[in-house]
Amino acid sequence: MKSLHPLTWWLWSIALIVTVIRADSALYAALVLAGAALIVWRWAGNFPWSKSFWFSLRLGIFILIVRAVTGVLIGVPIPGTKIVEIPILPLPDWMAGIRIGGVITQERLASSLHEGLIIVSVIALFGAAVSLTSPHKMLRVLPVIVYEFGVAIVIATSSLPQLVASYSRIKRARILRGDEKPKFKSIALPLLEEALAKSLDLAAAMDARGYGVSRVRSRYRPIKWRSADTAIFSSGLVLLGLVWSVTS
């Protein structure tokens, strides 16, 4: 799997995202999430960007909880089987049609969880593509026209995993120095200093390599599209076709 083309996982993830949105099914979204988690666990490796999927999954779960809470407490009520009733907060006349509180029904809760799970799936699938793809290899396959834009995207997507890894390393160092429960304030300053140092190193490295001087691209050992890439991308297209035919 390490020899796969860098675009393979991105195309596969985009195809799955389209199927999740098109299917609009919580069960299908959960199955896609489970499959993506299994693939990331098996093939991501141990790199700074490999933990992006698990971070995006935790972020998605947080969004799911917020969406469920706001969905049942705030918004337009949905009639159905009553679960519990909470006091209604009075709102001004210009917010007519919106209610905070009231009767919480099973249908209202199920609708909020369903929408939240779709959002979680989309976020997690993008995280899976980042975890499975080396940003350095991605730059090698980008065309010259979008190369500078691709550099910005790669730096942006790789910064978050690096921050997470730096945070874990600094926290572990604080614990080894006797700080059993390090607070964020004691980690924030070293984390900021390390981030600034990495930014300066990156700028110096790009300047030393003549970035931006010439738009002529050189390719050392070009990455070829293999049969395994076709098989993985085709599986996403097959799922997309099946979902499209079922929902049409």
C-alpha cells in the first residue's frame, strides 16, 4: 500500500463522501466510518499526519453531541413519541417559530443524530484521506498551475497533525519532569515557540531550494498509477453507482 499513488485515497474518500451524502442514511454512514477506521488503522503507518483521522473523528463526535443537544433543545419542534418535557424559554416576537425547550420527542432526537452522523462521516473521511496520504508525495503529483495553491493546502493540512504531535510530546516531557497534571498554560508557550521555530525552518528551507524562482517543475522518480490504485478508486465508483441507482 505504500506504493499507491497519492491521489488514490483522496479520490476514494471523495467518492465515499458523495455516496454518504447521496444515501442520506445513518446506517450507511456508520458502516463507511467503520470501514474507514479499519483501513486507517491498518495502512496509515506511524507518521505525523497519520493521526489526522482519529483527531477528525473526535472533532466529529464533539460536533455530533453539539448538534444533538441543539437539535432537541433549539429549533422547530417535531411531533412524535414524547421522551421528556423541559420548560420553554420565552423568546421575542421576531423569533417566532423557534422554540427553546418544550417536548423532546424520539423523532426530534433521531433527526438530530442522523444529520450529525452525516456531518461526522464527511469530516472523518477527509481526515482519512489526510492520514493515508503523504503531503510530500501529493506535491510531487500536482500540476504546475495549482502547485503554489497545493503547497499552501499541504502546509495547512500538515500543520494540525504536527501541532497535535508537539502537544503530546511537550505534555509527556512535563510529566517526566514531575508535573503530574500539566495545565494548558504550561504547554501553550513551548508549543507556540516550537510552532514559530518550525515556521522559520520551513521558510528557510523553501528559500534555500529556490521556491518561487522558477515555475519549471523537475520530477525525480515520477510516481506511477498502478493497478492497485485503479482497484481502490473503482471500488469507490462502484459504491457511488450502487447508491445512486438505489436512491434514484
